[in-house]
Amino acid sequence: MYLLDTNHCSKLLSGHPGISRKLRSLGDVLVATCVVVRGELVYMAEKSANPAENRAVVERFLDDIEVFPIDDKTADAYGELKAAIIARFGPREKAKLRRIDIEKLGFRENDLWIAAVAKRHGFAVVSADSDFRRMQLAGDLDVETWWTPAADS
């Protein structure tokens, strides 16, 4: 079971052949995304040169993929993961820990929520973002990469 991050969903929206092939090869395995990715995709469409057209494309895509919400168990997974990341990568001094900014440690809040959804449901996160790989060092998180920006160069 796989949870697609925004970069992989975005590539699917643009018809990336490698990701499309990978999806076909999985057969009936559940491939989903989450409400955080939905928000990021809608934002990308809204800030594009053709918001109405791109929003319609995003909506069609979202109609065809399961979108998992954030619930209480996901919020718990988020809190546990964030605490583990701060324990692993944060400062050792208690005074500094009280004012820690997770993004200064190289982790985006949205990515923590995406990882929490994946952990809560037992999915592997599919992303090209390196912060997910670093999250693996702090907690039990499966991560796969089906595409990287370098592959398109």
C-alpha cells in the first residue's frame, strides 16, 4: 500500500510515463494520497497560469484516487513522529528545545502530516523529497521513490 506525495501526484497529473508504468505494474495494490496533498495540489492549480483548467484536472485526479483524512490517530502519529525527529535531530539543550522550529531542522510541517497519515494506515510514502528519508532515521516509516528530478534531466 502506497501513499503518494505531492511531487509524485503532480508528475502523474502531467502524464509521467515512468510513474504510470509503476502504477500499472502494482495491479490491485492500494495507492492513495491524503488531504494534505490535496491541499497542495489545489494550491498549485490556483497559482498556475490556468487556474480553472488546472483545478479541473486536479479534481478529476482526486476523484480517481482515495484521499485519506487526518483523524485523531493520525494526529497522534504526527505528535509521536515530530517528537522522535526532534529527539534525533534537535538540540540537546532544554532551553533551545522549547523554541525549536522543525523547518530549521530540514523538515516541512506538511511532510510530517503526510508521513503521519502513512504511518497511521501502514502505507509506504512515495516521494522524491529527502526529508522523508531523514524521517526514517527517527521513526518507523517506509519510503519509496518512483521518480526524481534528476531522472528528467
